[in-house]
Amino acid sequence: MRYLFKHVLMRDAVYGLQLRSHLRQMHLSAAQAIEALYALDLSSHYADLAYHYEQAGQIDQAIFYLGRAGRQLLDISAFREALRSFTRLLGLLSAESRERAELLIQMGKALMWLGNYEQARQQLESGLALAQQLGDGESSAAALDHLGLIAREQGDLTLAQAYLVKSLNMARQIDDRARIAHVLLSLGWVGIRLGAHSKALARLSASQALYRALGNQHGLSRVFNGLGMVALGQGEYEKARDFYLQSLTLSQQLGARRDEAVALGNLGEVARLQGDYAAALQYNWEALSILKEIGTKANIAAVVANLGHVALAQRDYASATSYYHEAIQIAADTATVPNILDGLAGLAGALVLRGQTDRGLELIGLALNHPSLDSCTMPVIDQTLAELRAQLSPEQIEAGLECGKALDLEAVVKEILAEPLDLNLNFNLVKDCYGLYSRRAGN
């Protein structure tokens, strides 16, 4: 059929409308064909379905599949891609809806794993405010849970526990068993960080029972990692290894890349503590390769520090220093204070190996007296203190640790990062303390 138009602009407008209508119908047909062809399992096609339905103008269907795609991407640790899906979805949702509250929390979760903690906190707080306004207890509990995780990662365990306990109470009120299991897991990790292994074990065991009842394999994989950390902290290396291997197997089956990398890094720590440095290096390099691919900065800092610990155990202070410097830099960028302290504790060991016992002691003193020190860092500190006890008197060690107690963490990190790989550090904030230290040490 042909049409006659008196004006070229009218003609172009009509033809444009016909073309857009035709394209929308094509996208709708494509989406419906995918649904028919893969009806038994659409999970590999969520992103395509979301795209076609969005282009077809079928907004409700686009919202449904974009949400599914984003959550699926989160499950396999594709955090950047998940964030892109969620950002597209955000533009389709109404300003005050339960779906928007849930989405803001999912965006916060993705940002959290990428180490963008301030942005993550903002999204979570926005999601929490909206959920509370709508009376949505499920989303409120989820937001509090992840705000607790951020506080834990950045070393504020008191704040982390406050968020998590509030989330747990709320989840119990509405019988949200999946959230209860996750919060118990998170509280278990707080216990691990504090060195409260019995309390951590009780919480992890309760989480494990719930995840088993729910058939949640992702949750079980993370519980196994936590149980491995408890066993490691108690010196039960083979038991820890078994738990990490269970976590590794499950995470590989699920395609959960971050969980896989965490299990590999933890297996590397077991190997290091057992003196198998070749295996420790292999595990950690495998973990680091995955983590750099998915971009989880806090985990990258931890594994780079682990490589430093391996080099330190082999008395290779130059390599150890290089790793620790990199780990401190990444941790400082994300304000993950426990990781900064772990890197500083390792760097202290490298300084001691070079004969700079006073500087090493000061860094250990700083770490030991910081409220964000992770109990998992203690084996590295204990190793260095053992080296120092063979060289110095108890009075000298005490004096050096006291000097470190007066140091400012931010200033020390700034100085270390300003002089890459230079071990001749001068923590100038405590000159008076140096004089006291010298007199006590008899120098």
C-alpha cells in the first residue's frame, strides 16, 4: 500500500512510526520464541529476554527478566555486569515501590563486593529507608544485613554486630529463614574476626542447618569456608583443609567465582602454615587470577598479602615487601582497615628480617593496639615476635611495642605508600618515644 503526503516531514514521521511498530513486533516475537524454545530452562536467556521485551515496550516483562538476570549475575560473581542490569532496571521502576527498595539493596550488594563501600552504603541506606517507609520487613532485614557486612569488612565489628543483630531480630519476626541463615553466617564471621571461635562455630552450625533445610548450596559453600576458618584458628589444619575443599567443590559446581577464589586462598594459607610453599603459591595465584577478573578489591588485597606471607616464611624479604606494599595500597583505597593491618604486620616481619627490629616492633605495636585487628593476622604477628625474642630482651620488645602504640595508622600508611619498597621508614610522629626506646634498649 502506498500513501501520498503533502509534506516530507509528515511522510517521514509516518514511516518512522511504522518502522518502530515493526521493530517492536519483531522484538516481541523474538522474546516469545526464546520462551517457547527454552521453556524448560530460561536461566541462560534472562538478559536476552529482558532486552527484547524492553525493546518491544513490554515493561513488566522487561522488569521481571532484568531482575532475574541481575540476581543470576550476582550468584556467579559477575558484579560489574549485575550492576549494569540493575542500573537499567532502576530506570523502569516507580519511585516508591517494594521492587525499587529490593533493587537498591541488590545494587548496594554488588557495589560492596566491588569494594565501592561508600556508594554501596548509600544505596543500602536508600533501600532501607524506602523499605521502612513501605513496611517491607524482608527488604529492611536484607539492607541491615549488608550494612553489617560493610562494617565488618572495614573493621568496625561493634557496628557490624549492631546491624546484624537488628537484621536477625527482624528476620525472625517475619520468619525469613534464608535471611536468618545469612545473618547467622555473617555473625559467625564476626566471631572469627574477634577470635571467638566457640561462638563463631555455634552460629555457623546454626546457619549450616538452615541452609541444608532450604537446599541453598551457595550458602553451604560459604558456611564451609567459615568452618574452615574456625578450624584454622584452632590449629586444626587438616580439618580446615577438608572444609575448604568442600567449599571449593561446591562453588565450582555453582559457578560462584568469588567463593571459589576465597576457598583457594584459604587452602593456600593452610599450605603455608604446613610448610608447603609451592602449593601455597599455586593456590594463591589461582585465587588472584579469579579475583582480578571479577574485581573484588578487598579479596585481592587479602590474597596479595597471603603471597607476602609465603615470601616472608621463605625469608625472601624483598618479595614479601613488594607484596605487602601492593596489599596495603589496595586496602587503603577501599578503607578495609583489617587488610591494611594484615599488610603492616607482614611488612613488620620483612623489616625484622632486614635487621630493622625497631621499625618492625613499632608496626606490630600499632597493629596489636588497633581495634580493627583481625585475629587471622595473629599468626603473622606471632611469627615475627618469635624472631624478635631470639634477638631482643623482653624489655626491648615491650619498649618497641609501646612506641608503636602511639603511631597514627593513616600517617604510617601514607608514609609507606609515598616511598614504595623503601624499608628505611621513619615514623616521625614519635621522636620522643625513640629516645625512650633507645635508652631502654641500651642503644
